[in-house]
Amino acid sequence: MNARALHPIFELALAQAATFAFPLVFAVVCGRNLGLEGYGEIAFYTALGGFLGVIVEFGFDWLGIREVTQNAADAEHCRQTLLHITAVRLALALIIGALMSAALWGWKGGGKASLIIGTWAYLLGFAFDVGWFLRAIERTRLLLLVTLVARAAGIALLVALVSGPADQALAIWIYAFVVTASSALAWLSLWRLQLARGPWRLLRARLVGLLRNAFAILLGNLNGAMLGHGGVALLGLVSEPATVGAASLALRVKMAALAVLLPIQQWSFVRLSRHAHTAPALMRSEGRRTLAALMVIGAALALAATAAAPKISQIVFHEAVPAAIALIGLLALSIPVHSAGNLFGVQSLVALGRERSFALILCAASVLFCSLLPMLKGPLAYGWALLAAEGLILLACGLTVRHALLVLEAQG
């Protein structure tokens, strides 16, 4: 990578650090002040919101970047892509939020109304997220500033207001505030830069086309989310809150480590999309450099997370919880596996227009995960099931990308 490319990667890295710093602080504050079981209940709602957020996102983050990147010379096309994607996501957030609220209200009762509505508010704020658009037009510095301001405000509110078990609902609402504030600041910035101004025309053909192209990505992401937030939410239905809390903490540590790698993946996806159908040899070269960087940094992060596991448990739960320590170490092992699978999967296959292959592989991995979870016993069942599923993703996506590139090179 040249020096010019390192600047946006560095800005994306800082933005991702700020993004994932908030969930980590959220886990520490809630774990210490709400207790293991109280945090476990909060973890259920945040995990459910994260899982349903995948449906609201609908695969548009990756598809939108591809659309904007490959049509960068047509500013109006890019703006209409932004508006159409936002409209679809808002409609999905309204519908899914209403269904979720009705289901949870019937199951948990009106006593959890604040938690339920707060989760819906999170989905609505998430619907307006335009981080994908800022990455696509390479406004990484603006994305960094928006992210820093919103997350810093959220952390300040958490530390100041969440102090005891009675503050569960307040914690959820702060969680929703952060994503809503981030979206609002980003839209305000786009409007001032005249990147979102103009006639708002929703074209049926454009909406249908975006939905059709994104559906395969959604199917893959939805099954992929079952290995993350969805798996924790599923765990909340079948296990005690203490196990859910331990699994949620381990997942947040893993996600924080992956956040360090995400800027490299986001920037490489723009490059992979540019070369996908015009220069497969360049795409292969870009992919190899990205893979090498991901493996070296991922292995270092895995070792660091494993070594820090006892201290993390002590900080969050005031004690060294064996299940939490073991799960943090186990999920740390999957960091390089997850990163390589993501490079071959959602990045390379989507860039190559192989969304259906990506979706089928993620479906198979989700089935494997959901099959192993009840079969494996003990508090580490979630970790072992997750590691097996991500290994399948890595192998299947890698072989599929290799075949696709060989076909393209033979044709060119």
C-alpha cells in the first residue's frame, strides 16, 4: 500500500476504534453497575437490536459502496442511490420494529416497555446511517469526526447516568442515542456539503432493482449475524442470564479486535470493486496484500485478547469469571479465521457479483452453528460452534473466489 492510501485507512481505523470503544465501555459500565445478570438482560436487547439491524441494513452497505464506486463520475446517480437506500431502510426499520415490539410485549409484558421501545429507537436511528456512503466517496475524515463526537457523547452519558440496576432502560436509550446522533450529524454534514441536496424522487424500478440485488447479500449477512448478535440472542432464549452475559462480553471483545482490522477491509473493498471485472490479476494482487496484513495483525490481536481475558473479566464483573475468560480466549482464536473468511466472502464475492454464492455459504455456516449449539454442552458451546462455522466460511469462500478469478483470467 502506498502512502496516499494509508491516510484514509488510518482515519477509518480511528473511526472504527471510536465505534467499538462505545460498546466496550457500555459493557464495562453496565457489567459493573448492573451486575452479571442485569447486564445479561441488557445484552439480550442490544444483541437483538444488532441482529435485526442486519435486516434493516439489507446488504445495502456493501451494495451501496459498489454502486457509488463504480458510478463515481455520475454525482446524481450516487445521490439517488443514497436516497433510495435510506428510504428502504427506514421502511424496514418501521415494520421490523413494530413486529419486534409486539412480539416482545406479548412475551415479556409491559414491564419491559422502555427496553423494547428503546431497541426500536435504535433501529430507527440505524436506518439513517450513511457511513457506507462516506466511505464510498472517500470522506473518511468526516466519518471520523462524526463518529468521535457521537461516541464521546454516549460514553459521557453512560458514565454520568448509569449507576445502578434501576438504570437498565436508561442504558438502552443511551445506546439508541449514540447511533441516532451519529446518523443525524452525518446527514447534516452531507447537506451542508451539498452532497444530499436535490429533488427527492423515489423510482419504483430503482427500488426494486436495489432490493433484488441486495437480497442475496442480506441473506448472507443475516445468516452471518446468527454467528454474532443472533447467536447471543438465541442463547438468551435457552440459557441463564449469566451465560448470556459471559458470551456477550466475549463477543464484544472479539468485535473490538475486528474493528482494528475493518478499516483495511473497507478500503480494500473499494479497490477490489474497481478491479473485479476489468483487471482480475490486480484484484488478486490486492487481495493477497490485504490477506497478509489481516493475518499478521489478526494473530497479534488474538494473542493480546487471550492474555488480557482474566483482567477484562475482573474489570467488568469484579471477579475472574471462568466462563467469560474461556470464551474470550476461544473467540480470540477465530479472529484471523473470521477476517480471512470476510475477505474472501462479503468483500471478494460481492465485488465479483457472486452474491448468491456468498449467501449460500453463509446459510450453510448458520445451519452448522445452530445444529452444533444445542449438541455441544457447557458454557463454551457457543464458542466452539462459532469457530466451526467460521472455518466452513473461510474454506468455502476461498475456494469459490479462486474459481471465479480463474474463470475471469481465462476469459480475459
